[in-house]
Amino acid sequence: MPTLTFTWQTTIDNKTCDKCRQLHGYEWFFYDEMPRVLLHPTLGLVWDMVADQSQAHGLPIRRGGWRCRCIVTWRINDEDLQDDLLEIRRETRLLEDRLVTTTQFLESFIALLVGAT
């Protein structure tokens, strides 16, 4: 069963707020579904997946206000998927080998036809 892992990444410097420092490296795990939002157990709503933006500081930013520099990265963890990709690569190599063999056969066949005329 595939697992979607989302990780909060914070730019750490003197402009970073305490909330974003606390979230840095936090991970969420989901199985076979894409969440609409990311919720933290104590901080609540922190990321809107649909808008792909931080909600850690409340409503979207007004002109002249703060701007959250954090991002959420994601990855898919699935051993079956990795096995499937390896099988696809193997089958692709076999098809490429057959293509070369078929091409060589056709070239030989055409040469034979041309030589026979």
C-alpha cells in the first residue's frame, strides 16, 4: 500500500517565527489518499494542499504583511511501486533487444530481396 509522506521545510534564520521553527521537519503520513489540508496536533491547520500555501499564520497574506517562506515537500513510499518500476525497466530492455533483432532481420530480408532482383 503506497504511503504519501509530506514534510514541512522551514527557512531557518532571524526572520523565522516560533511556529515555523516548531514545524520544521514535521511529517504527515497518508495511505492511498491525497489530503486537502495538513493539520498539526497542537498547531491546527498549517497547510492548504489545494492552494499549495501555508496557513500556519492564518488567512492569506495582505499587501505589506508577513510572507511565510516555508514549503511542504512530498514523497511516495511504496515497495510494490518500486518493484513495478524495476519490472517495467526490465521489460523495456527486452523490448529494445527485440527491436534491434527485428530491425536486423528486416535489414537482412530487404537486402535479400534487393539482391534477388
